[in-house]
Amino acid sequence: MIDAAAPILSVEHLKKSFGDHEVLKDISFSVSQGDVVSIIGSSGSGKSTLLRCVNFLEEPTAGEIRFHGKNAETEWPKAEYHAKVGMVFQSFNLFNNMSVLKNCMSGQLRVLHRNPKEAEEKALFFLEKVGMSPYRDARPAQLSGGQKQRVAIARALAMDPEVLLFDEPTSALDPEMVGEVLGVMRGLAQSGLTMLVVTHEMAFARDVSKRVIFMDSGVIAEDNTPEEIFTSPKQQRTRAFLSRILEK
């Protein structure tokens, strides 16, 4: 029986080193169902590495990721965990030899073992949701960056995830395409999807998040509501980061 009041995802004393370089130093936090948590911080602070550890694209050096209270590494089948905790990458990661529709069906067929008709219906539903159903037969090479990212989001949603991780989803986009992807993400947040978002988009972090985590040098320096983080941060390094980034 799943406890609805318990955190859906928790990170406990997570550490990650590459050789002698410790990138994550004793990271702990939890995410409740329906939370939108934005992770901000300078390049090199460990944000993307944290997300990659949560999804086991990088193996943590120490600590635990727990999903619905169970150890994600040892108590969840890998494919099931990856379906339930989906990920959207900054570089889209679409299959260039497949159409938009086939990209959104592939994981459903391979991992969830849905039948092709159900997988196609699910794919088309989410392509419609992100405004990409007219491009169902296009290949990724025929799409703009913003369109590719919207397809990548539809592909992740078609797996029916309980949590969706976003790793700087707008950083590879031209400025005029950022808005269309952020618009889709705002809609997902309003729908109640649990989201963990590494982002440089401060307006999104401030306006859409329930919580903002500020990372610095591999640690969580501050974890609070957007209002507290953006109007009265408690840490000097949070203030320094925000004054630097908001002046741009």
C-alpha cells in the first residue's frame, strides 16, 4: 500500500565522485506528489549530475534514492523505475531514424509492452497535448529545437511517469523557442505532474515552482519557497548568485 502522505521521491545522503573530484557532497531532500521543484545554481554546481544520479544514468558513489519509500536501485526493477521516473534531456535524445510518432511509441512498445494500437493512441494524445500532432510523420531533422523538445516531452509523458525530471530543457534552444517549451512545462505543472527541473530560467523557477533548491559547489545551500529564495534568501552565496544572474 502506497502512503499518499509520504514523499514520492527522496534523496538521502547522496554523494558522487569522478575520480578524486567530489561533485555531490551529502545531498538530501524529498519531493512530494504534485510538487514542482526547481534546482538552480551556477554551472558546475552539480545540478545535472544530481538529476543523472536520480535516474541512475550516473551511479551514485554513496547514499540512496528512494521511490515510494523503497530503494530505487535494489527494490524497483530498472525498466519500471525508468518508466515511472522519466527524463527530458537538454539535447532531446530523439531517434533520428524514426518519425515523431514512432519516437513516442518506441519506449511504450519496448519497455511497457503495450500493443501497437494502444501505444499509438497514447503517443497521439500527448503529441496533441504539446501541439506536435501535425508533425507525427516528420523526422527529427525536419524540426526546430523547440519542436524537438516538445516531442521529447510527449515521448516521456507517453510512458505515464509519476515523476518527470527535466535537465536544463531549454538551454540548447534559440531564445525565441524557449517560450514554447516553458509554456508546455507550465501546463504540466498546472495538471499536477510531479516535476524536478534543473533550469537557468529564473522566471519559471520563481513563478511555477512550489520549491526552489539552490546548489553551490556540490551541496544544497538553500531549499525554500520561491518567494523566500527570490525575495529574502538566507545565504550570502544565494544572494550573490541571484544578483549576478538577475542583472544579465
